[in-house]
Amino acid sequence: MARINSTVASINTLASTLANGDKPIVALDANEIWYPQRDSYGNPIEQAIAVWVTGIDGELDGSINIILNDSGTPYGQASVIDYYDFMNAWQDYNNFVVVADNPFV
């Protein structure tokens, strides 16, 4: 059975976790990456979700994208999210990650 660890992490932690074949699941604010919603005063409404980060993709232009699976949205499989949007949404939950270790390593 896989061990599950939880921690406050950085993008480097996610990269190392992925390189080890482990499965990082992060908490973030869906409002900042999917369907922004506001209350009657115009303030953003936070929508807490957990998503599985499946990859980090560096582009030739120097930009970075985060690839994730989100079962809470119809087209959430292998979704590509801009690094800055991801980091902003993830920071709302203090960069929390749960890591399911790869039992075969």
C-alpha cells in the first residue's frame, strides 16, 4: 500500500515528487483557474478543490505550464494551467500537497 505524506511544498517539491513517480495532489482555489465567481459586492468567491498534478512542462519561450487532472470539471483531464495562475491558486491554500508514494520504487 502506498504511503501518503502531506506537507507544505514548492514547485521544486512537485517536480521532485513527479520525477520519483509519486502522485502529488494539491489543494487550490478553482475560482482562480476555472470559473471565476464573485459575490454581490464583487469579491472573489473561493472554491476549494483538490487536483492531481501530473506534470510540469517548460516551454521553449521560458514559460512553465502545470498539467493536472481535475475530476470536478468536464474537461479536467490533462488540463494545462499557466504557472502563475496555478501558483496564485495554490498559495491560497498555503501550497498544501498530499503525496501518494509510488509503491513500486
